[in-house]
Amino acid sequence: MGLNDDEQLSMSNDARRFTERPYTTTKLPDALLPAMINRFGLKMDTLPPEIETREDQLLIALGSREWSTRIAAVKALGKLGERTSLGPLVAAVYDENDAVRAVAVQVLGRIGQRAPIGPLVDALHDSAWNVRTAAALALGQIGERAPIHELVEAIHDEDGSVCAAAAQALGRLGERAPIEPLLVALNDQEWAVREAAALALGNLGTRVPAEPLMRALQDKDASVREAAMMALEQTHPERLSKDTPPALPLPEQIGQSVNTLPGSSRVQENDVHGEDAAEHGGRGGVLPTAEADVSLPEGVDTNRSTNLDQQSTQQLTETPVLPSAAEPVRSPRQLFPVRQRGRRRMIGAIAATLLAASLVIASLATLPRFFLPATDAGIGGAFFVSSGQGNLVDNDVRDINDELLIDLHDIQAPASGKSYYGWLLADKGNLEAPGGITVLGKLPFNQGKINYLYQGNAGHTNLLPLASYFLITEEDASTPPQNPSPDHGAWRYSAEISRTPDPADRVNHYSLFDHLQHLLAKDPELEPLGLHGGLNFWCIRNVGRILDYAHTAQDTLEQKDTRTMHVQFVRILDYLDGPSVQTDVPTGTPVLVNAKYAQVPLLSSTDLQQGREGYLKHIGFHLLSIAQNPDASKDQKTLASQINESIKKVNVELEQVRTDAKLLVNMSDTQLLQPSSLPILNDMVTRANYAYNGQTDPVTRNVQKGVQQVGSDVQSLAAFDVEKYNP
């Protein structure tokens, strides 16, 4: 399925370009695993039993440098039930280690209705396949709140495990689940996806047409045939009889290693006709493969053999209709990611053994760590979060900053007959101010804590423009108020994002609230251009487009499709250069992306004649201003300075992308197909990936963040530092 303006690009990283990963599920000898762990400097840390029920100690454990300790802490937090604080679990979804992220996502899925949707949707676009798989399953557990369009998109993921998990999730949504994507998945190239689709269709009742399932009875794979049989028994049992055609026999090759299976390609034909089809709801490129590590999420059995020659056909067909929600649909064959582009590479037995160890002991890869802002006060905070990654609806950006996560501790119990109520106010001194009052509702109080997710309004509009003041009142429990009590004696806790102009800013007179507005909601220079949603949204979106185009150009090289390659180079420069793109492309080249979205460049290069400041420089201005604003907290100042350094590094990467794209776009078709052009193309893809996803220094292990992570950090600046109300 192509991406359109209502959907963000999938995340990707530099490991995408490996055209083969060796898979083996041969069980390691018991004596070998400890030796492997020791060899790589890993420790399988566990938590002492006495701290597994103490949240304060678990939060300390979450800060451990050992990924296995952080996993244990996340699991223990998940076992606290209603006492579980959501803030630390949400932060763990953005951990540097993919195994930690996957477990955190699973825990949020088990929490159910209290879990925020936004982090789970972010995880569905993670660079690691196991995190995306866990996210799809978790969204299936959420039920009615699950975003259908995100799961439909995930069913076309580059990784078979993710596709299968998304199919299973859709199968759990009952009447809400669309039939057509599952019918398409029933013809997928991967047996695991076809099997999951068949089982999911079996859960959706008689509205599922019988014919596709009847055809699936002739599938070449026994597990798919069995799944189709089960689905027909649930949906159209009348179509099954003694006259039902027998299932095809099991192919002789069914026991071969996954390594030797032919690769499947999801490369779609690109629209190369002037306009960017992806920006108009059509195909404008391919979904990038997003694979970083092969560590499995909790609950996936890494010891199950794939040597099906040793299993009977009866064993292969003994597949449950739907396994536990903790793992994706699969038959006794282990479900591994097999969705790859390009040629398959043979690998040696030593590499396979090392990879088997990594499957057992989880991931060594690191990605930028999400920073849920610490609050200077001692009782916690309230944080703007997003239910999605930004959807363009009626020329407006929805699903960003549309929810509020409240995570407080050391709160006094309300008086008998009283309850706590939450409010967002546009102006604490004027309840009639534009934006007025947002009613957050009754806040659950449990043993000194308030953990609550306000899920926004029906339109999922951005809350940030509506609120600079957060308030908790203590009022009658039996009659929920429609407005906060005018008696300030009922006001208990509060926080404010200052609207006071910075006295040092003698030009713009911006306040802290203004800077956050420009970054995350409304920028006065973008609004007249019809670019709503703030600088952060458009920067992430456009860099994501560049990465997508770079991958498409690289993928089409094998087909020697130089026309499509040239189109991608132009599109990349359209976004980097903005209105000054003619400086870099051949004379007379038209703009090949939606011109509206290329009105503002990403770069502010000195050799470009630009009327508008580039996104990166503009964002940097606001970050520096926040770092120097007297009303910003210490944490906000520190974080703003750190983000600004990351923005500078992203700028360096994108400047190199521009250099490479300029060389490539001016090459002839013959020159593009010469071996000498390949290093330039590969460098452009690598740099675009660094700009979007970041990278980890292999020597120092220091993290250089990309705009995807930078964007999360920018959103973290929009936080309320909650304190006891002080009139």
C-alpha cells in the first residue's frame, strides 16, 4: 500500500541494506550460552525478589546501563497492575535497546485501556522488526481504540513477522476490521502471513467471502491449508463436506532453511510523472525496509527447530486457531522475518551460530533513547503526547499533541465525598479566553498516585494551542463539574507554561509558550503557507520523504531504471532546497513533489538564494531561545541545548545528502549505471538514514540522533512541572 499525506513514513535504518540475514533456530548447547554471554561482555541480570514490587527501586533499575536489567524492571512494573505508572513504561518504549522496547510495548498492550495509543503507534514504525511485531499485537489487544489504518499499513510491512502480527491484530477487532486487506494478505508470498490472514478471517464471521478461503485450501503450505480449513469451519461450514477437494501434499522442500528460500520483493512501480504520487494518495515510492536487529520479543520461542524434515505432517497441522496474544500467529515452524529485497547471500556456519546466540540473549543494537522529561518538582508532571504520528485531515494536522499523560505521586488523598478533577486552561486568570477550558475529567487516585491518560477530543486536535495552565481541583465526587470551581480554595495542584515575553528578546518578544507553539502547533511563518502543525512535524515528515526516495533510487538501480532514479534525486533536492532547487537540478526541471510542501527548505545553505529560513535553522533558533528563557525549567533548558546539538549534526548529514544528490541528478543514464556512481548513491542513502534515524558510534557507543528521535525530544519540552497550588 502506498503512503499518502495522512500517514507518516515507516522508520528505517542502515541495517535495511543487508540483503540477507542468516536464520537458525538450532538450540545452543547449555554450556555454550554462558560462554557466549561472557565473550560478548553481556550479563543476564535479574532483579532481587525484594525490589520486584517496589516501584521506586524499579524506576532506579530502569536507568541501569545493562539492557537485561531494564527488561527485568519493565516486566516487574507490568506486574504491578493498576499501580503501574505509565510514564516510565512509555519512556521504555523509546529505549536504546530494541529488546527493551519490545518488552515495554508488550507490557503496555497487556495494560489495555489505560495504555496511550501514541507510543504504540510509534513502535509500529520502529526500526526493529521485533518491536513492530510487538506493537501490532499490542494494538490488537487495545481493541476499540486501535487505529485501523495503522494496522492495515503494517500488514504490508517489509517483515513477515510484522505482517502476520498485524493480520492477527485485525482479526481481533471484530466488526471494525476491514476484510479486503486480509484477503490481499491471503495471497502474500510468505506462508506465515497467509496463515495469519486465514486465521484472522476466521474470526470475522459470515461477512468474509468463502471463495478466497476455498482457494487457500489448495495452498502449497500445509499450515496455510489447515488455517483456511479452520476459517471455513467458523465462517462457512456449509462449504465443507466430504466433497471438499483434498489439500495439496506437503512440498518436499518444506524443510529447507529460511536462508535458501527465494527472496520476496515489495518494490512497487513508482509514479514518475511530474507530481509526487505519494503526496496525492497514490504510489510515490516503496515502503522502506526497517530492520535493525533480530532479537525476539518476549514469548517467542527461539529453541524451536525449523528442520521440518524431522516433524510429521500431523505435527505441522496441529495449529491453534489463535495463540496467546503475547506472540504472533504461527505454526510449529518458527516465524522469522523473511521479507527482504535483493539477492540472498549465503553465510557461514560461524555467523549462523553467533546469530543464534543473539536471538537467545537479545539485542546488542542501540538506537537513540527517548527522554521523558524529568520534572524539577517532586510530585511528577503532565506531558503532551500524540495518539499518532500526524495525519493531514482537511488541511489540518491531527493526532499530534492530542493527548495528555498525567503521572503524579505523593498526592494527598481527597477528602471523603470528594474527587480530583483535571483541567487545561488557556489562561488561568481569564476563563473566557480563546481556547477556554478543556475538561480532562475525574482523575483516578490510588495510593498516593494519579496515573491518567486524557485521550483528547473526537477530532484529535492539537491540545497545545488551547492550554498554558494545568489544574487539579478537589470537588464533589457525585456531581462532576463542568468548570473548575471559582473558589481557589478547591484548587490543589497546578502547573504553567509561561506566556510572559522573554525580556531579553527585544525583537520578537516571544514567551516560552510561544516557542513551544511554533515548534509543535502553529508557526506564524508556516501558517500563511497552509502548513499547519508546527515546525517539528514538517521537518520530520520531509526528512522521512527524502529517506524514502533515497531507498527507492537505490532499489531501482538493479532494474537499471534510471528514469525513476532521476525522479527520486529531483524530489530529494526539492525538499532540501525548497524554492531554490533550480540551483541544483538541470535547467527546466519541474518540481516533482507537491509544491505546497516544498515551500520551505530543510537546509539554509549559504549558496542558495532563499527567501525563507530552512526548517533546521528555524528549529535551532527556538531551541536556543528556550535554553536561555528565564521561565524554562532547568530540565527544559538542558534538553533544549542537547536537541540543538543533535539538529546541527542532522544538518551536516543532509548537506552531504544534497552534495550526493547534486552529483547524481546531473549524471547521464550511462553514467548512473557505471560502478563509479554506486558509492555516491550508497553514501546518499546512508546519510539520509543517519539524518532520519540517527546512528551509534561503533567505537564510543555515543548516540547521534536523527530527526525522528529529535522530534520526540522536542515534544518532551511541552511538559507541565506540577506542584501544589500556590495562589
